[in-house]
Amino acid sequence: LFYRQNHRGRLRRSTDGGKTCENLSTIFAAETPMHERLVFQNSLLIDPVTPENMYFCATKKPITQVGGPYAKTLSKGDYGFHRSFDGGFTWELSNHGFPEGSSVRRVVLHPENPEMLFAAVNSANGGLYRSMNKGGNWNKMKIPSVIQHVNNIFIDRNTKHFYLSCGN
């Protein structure tokens, strides 16, 4: 997923080890100069059991990314959680359960159940969210109330412990 210059806003694929690439789909577009970024895209995930299932997030509040500007108005696409069930040819935005205007910064798959995803939301009313249906619906998880913004999540595949980075 590219966010500036040639092929920005598109998902690309190589079937020859990177010698050539092809565009599979256009997810984002904006009427801005090619040197400007469209959106910050994070957490491209491919389901290890069903590789046709792919996920990523477009982060509205890119707190640690360097550079700019990025498109303020998109002519195609929007911020939040995106999913594809056909190997990236078509995508849908699925923000059901996130507060209005949320910034989804990272998404991870549960190490034993690829239908369960977790999202780090770093905007107002942010926190840690979980989906039990491949991102169809999101529910806020209970974490210490002092945490307002979750920036990243890591799940240790051996212990299943969650590690969060937080702050604003």
C-alpha cells in the first residue's frame, strides 16, 4: 500500500519475487499533487489460515509518522479499518463499534484465532477494541481508565500476554 508518488492508494502484488508488480485495487484517491501523501496506512495483515482475507488500517491521527502533508479530503476511501475477503481485489471499510471520527492506529490478529482481531485506537474515546468476526463489529475492551489513547498492541504468541503502548 503506497501513500505517495506512483501507485499511491493502491494495493500491489508481485508473483515473481518482486521483479514486477501489478495494481490489484485502488483504495484511496485525492486531488492532490503526487508528492503529497494520501493517508498513513498501517498493519497490513494476511490471514494465515485463509490468505484471501486481508486487513489494514488507515490512521487519521499519525502521531509518530514523520512528514506531511497528507490529503485532508479524499475523493475515494476513508479512515479506519479496511478488510478484503478476495485477496485484495475489493475492500470495505468496517468501523462498526468505533466512536465517530476514530483514529485506528494498529490492528493485530489473535495468534490462535484469525477471526479475532484487536485494534489500537489513539483518538478521543480511544482505547483497545476487539472484533470476534473478522472486523465486522468492534467492541471496546476494559483496560485501566487512565488510558485514553492506545497507539500499538503486541500479543506474545507464546504467553498470549498483551502489551500496549499508550499516550497522546
